[in-house]
Amino acid sequence: MSERHGNSDQVSAHSTGDNNLVVGRVNTLSQIFYERATFAMGWVFLVLAAALAGYAVVNWPGGSRKQYVGFFAFLLLAAIAAVCHVGVRKPDSGHSGGVGPHARRQEFRNGARPRLPDLLLIAALVFSLLSWWSFENVVRNGEVTATFDVHGSRPLTGAPGSVLTMKLVKPDRADLRDRLRLTLRVGEDDPDAPACSHKTRVDLTAVTAGVTPHEADLPARSTTDFALGDLTGRTGAVFEIRVRTDEGCALRLVGWQGILHND
């Protein structure tokens, strides 16, 4: 009986030792995988930042450069966080400190603060997502340049029939916006003639139904904003320009700029 008990104890001890050895090896392998995986994530986010930059170049929608400040700022921060993570996190850093994934999870359970490499990885992810969102927001809602076809009598004298017609060319579907910010500059037709533009008023009329305001009374150099309505169902929008000025004054449309934007 005693021998049987003794053999049983030896087998139990031997089994326990084997189990400890297997568990130890599994923990070691999981720790190595964890450290190398988290180290590689820094490179993944660097590649992601480069991919976002390439995507932006290929799909650049145009418009004012100031719209892209957020995109570039977040992209730069994501790249910096990824570089710092690669520099801080070494593949074998877990072995030197003796901190494996189980110990790390235990630290979190005990209320320990996340380590610097973990924070940098989270920052790289957050900034990458913000960069992507910022760019897509500009693509959908950012300002784009409007194109006009201008026809009519020149110079503008204020006489009946002296009118310019500006037709807003319907933009591509990706560039459709709700509003138009139109800037006009009316100046002297003959630069050597007496100045008349300072005492000239411009009547700007939206011929196309659904565009508001329908009429605008503006100075010779001015900017006004129009709500375009359902531009998707039309080929564009048409505006007429007339002037009210002194008799004998001859003017012309010196320049214009149209910016499509959303509310």
C-alpha cells in the first residue's frame, strides 16, 4: 500500500512538473509574440500614414489649401507617434524588463497606468483616423472653384440691353455644393478715362429659378453668397449683370471668382 502511494505521489509530481514546463514555454512564446507584434504595429502605422498621403495626392479635390491644415496636422502627428513607438518599443524589451502580457494585464487590473509605447500606439491610431476623417470631410464638403461661361455686351454702360450673362457650369457630382460665393470686380473699360467705378452699382440677378437671393444690389467690387437649391437637377445656374452709373461711363467686368461650398 505504501509503495502504491509512493508511486502515485511520484507520478503526480512528475505530471505537475511537465505542466509547469509547458505553461512556462507557452507564456514565453506568447510574451515574445506580444512584444514583436506591438513593435511591428509602429511600422504598420508608418505605412498607413504613407498610404494616406498617397491616397490624398491621387484624390486631391482642389480648393483652398487652408482646408487641408487639419489633414496634414493629424497625418504628421500620426507619423511622429508611430516613429516614437518604433524607437521606444524594442522586440526584446519585454525580456529585459521581465514584463509579459499576463503581467501587463495584471497591472491594468490593479489600476496601473498604460506604458508609453502603448500610449504612442493608441495616439498613432487616433491621429490616423482623424486624418482620414478630415480629408474625407474636405472631399465631401470642402470649397471648390466654380467655372463660368461669360457672354454679353461689352462695355457695360447702364443702357437698356447692356447686360452680361454668367452661366455657372454644373460641377462634377463629387463637387456639388449647396452654395455659391461669387466675387465680382467691375472697373473702367478704358483705364485712361475718368474713374466711374466708385460711383457704380451692380445689379446681379439670378435668372435660374430656385437660386436665392433672386436679386442683389452691390458695389462695383463685392462678394455675395447664393443658395443654389437643387443643382443636381439642373445643368447649372445663370446670372445677369447690369450696372447703374453716370452717363458716358463705360465699364467692364474686370474679374470674377466663384467658390462652391456647403452651409
